[in-house]
Amino acid sequence: MSLKWKQKGKPTSYFIIILVAYFFYGCSSVEVKNNTNYIPASVYRNSLPGISANLSTRSDIQNSIFRIDFLNLLIALNREEGALDNNRLRSAVMAWNAVASGFKEKIKFVPEHFYIMAGLDSNNTTECDQQTNCTISLGDIIVLHKWMDFNVNHINAINDSTRINSYIKRINHVPNRKLSRILRAILHDPIGYKLVANALDQNTSIEIRELSGKHGFYNYTRNKIVIDPKVINYEFNMRYLVHELVHVTNKQSNNSVDEEVLAELIGLEIQNHITDIPFEQHPYSTFVEHLLHPDYGNLPISNNINKSLARAGIAL
């Protein structure tokens, strides 16, 4: 099955490309489930050991039950036998490995992965563990499938320089030349324009403050984006500011895996459009990486982020 991402209106095959270390800089913690006022800008870490861990995660996706062609087998088994319990899944993995053509094709059975997948259809709110009778149903797999051909429809660009200058002055309360430069670039992207306009409609402010290794977060209570200086010092960090602007569209204090993934992908899409250097992150892999993350994976799968983005003028 091919996995595609629609960029600038044209389908383009996307693969996971590990380019350079700075692409994976990110935040180191996340508050989950409850009032998520402190929302980091990425699952990615700042350290080289963290980058190595992410490389391992990407490899694990291909060698786990989240492997895309293995999901097709699970669909077939579901249709023939119904929902799969832990033991039936283990048998399916053994059968798969018995005919695998090599080590790269083999799947490692990880019980925790079973429990994660089995809770997807319930919006990740059902606790699945050894004490429960959770099963993997077609509904669980459908949650994963929606990210396989995910696409964003770009809105029309609005090139109103007078309005852009006005927006920059309004949201950049304490004038900062570097922040103005990054905001100007974001405003010239059609989606970026809508996100900044939404933040202004919500009277959101931006504060620049040293965050000791984190790139930024959105404080829902204070309606404030707080970003580290490195976000505005380097154009390949601008996606972290965009990430927080996506969170601003959600007027509720809740958060979800979907919201984090969309913030990640939209931030990268806008950055790619502005820099014209295509760092590539596959939507499905991005979703699974968040799902397997020890903190992000505890969030509900979905909330109303699609409707929130639609209110801001961004149609998915």
C-alpha cells in the first residue's frame, strides 16, 4: 500500500528521511489527560541519545504490529474471525514471521503494543492491560488507517502587506526584530496567515523566554504562547511556533494525539513551503510515534481539533 501526503495540491510520496540532527530537536515532557496547559512543540528530543531512540522507534514501526502490510493481515483476520485477542495476535505474528523473507520483514511481538492498538477505537480512554479482555477490532485499525493517506488542502494565499504589518505589530507586543521576521514569513504562507489571524482574534500573545531545552508551549489559562529564543533565531525551527499556533485554534483545555500530530505536520508543511527545503515526515509514522510515546500516547486519540481548525479557516 502506498502512503501519500498531498502538498500544495499535488500528491507526493512521503518517506521518513533522517536528514540532520537539528530536525529532531524538540521538547522533553508533556502533561497528559488533564488540563494540558503546558503543551510541548514536538515529540522529538534535543540530545543525540534521544535522536538514536527515535531512529529505533522508526525501525520498530516497521518491525511491529503497526507495520502497514501487517495491518492488512489483521483486517483479513478480523473479517474472518472477529476481533483478535492477545493470543490470536501472537499467533498471527508467528505465522507472519514463519514466511518472512528476512530479518527486516519480521515482526517483534510486544504485548504493550497490543494494548495500545486495542484501545484506539474507544478514543484511548479504556485501560487495556493483562487484567482486561481488550481485543483488536476493525474499529481500532480504522483509526490507524486514516493517517495513511492523510492530506491538507491549502487555502488561497492572502498577500496584503499592510494587513501583515498590522498583524505583526499586534501580536509582537514587545517588539522583537527576529520574531517579526519569522511572523512575516509565516504570514506569507496561506495556512500560516490563517493561524496568526486566529491567534489575534483570540487575543493571544507571544512571549520569548529561555526554556532550558524546550522549544515552546501554549499556556491555555493565560492564552499565551511561550517560545525559546532559538525558535526565532533559526528558520528551521519556525515549525515549533506554528505548532503552538495550531494549539491556539483549540479553545478548550483538552488535547489529543490527533491535535499533536496535526500541529507537527502543519508546522512542518508551512516551514517547508517557506524555506523550499522539503524535510519529510510521514503522517502515519508521525501518528504511531506519538501513540508509542510514553506521555503523548496517554492522551485521548481525538478531540474537536478538525472543527477548531475549520473555524480558523483551515479545511483538512
